[in-house]
Amino acid sequence: MSIPQAMVLRAYGMRASWRCVVWASGSWVAGLLVFLLTATPLWQPGQPFSVTVMIGIIAGIAMAMTVAAFSGFGVVQLTKDARSGKLTP
């Protein structure tokens, strides 16, 4: 998703569209890290299926919230820079 977003930013004359790629990629890396740190210690061999599903749901929600928070922070930073004229040619 970050590459198409960067292409749209570039079409609007935003020079630093690479920052969109960095923010989006970093958001997913952070989200996956949170998923692994949440789910891995909780999953145990032989657990009931319902427990495994709940662990997956909780870890997935934590991952989604992390990605949203990091992406949102990135959008705020890009918006501030665009308003101040730092991203336009």
C-alpha cells in the first residue's frame, strides 16, 4: 500500500513521498513485532482451539492498533510538513 500512496503524493508535488513508504513499512514492522511479542508467549502446544483463536484475535487487535497508531503519527507528520511547505517543490 505504501508505494501507491507515495505515487499519489508525488503526483501532488510532494517531494518526500519516500517518507510515506518508510512510515507505512515501519508501521507494519512494529505491528508484526507486537503480534509476535503478544502471541508467541501465550500459544502453547495442546491448547484448546478456542484459546488459540482468542490469542490470535487479541494479538491481531494489538497489531492493528499498533499499525494504526504508527501510520496515523506518520500522516500527521507528513501533513504538518506539507502545510509548512517542506514537501512541495
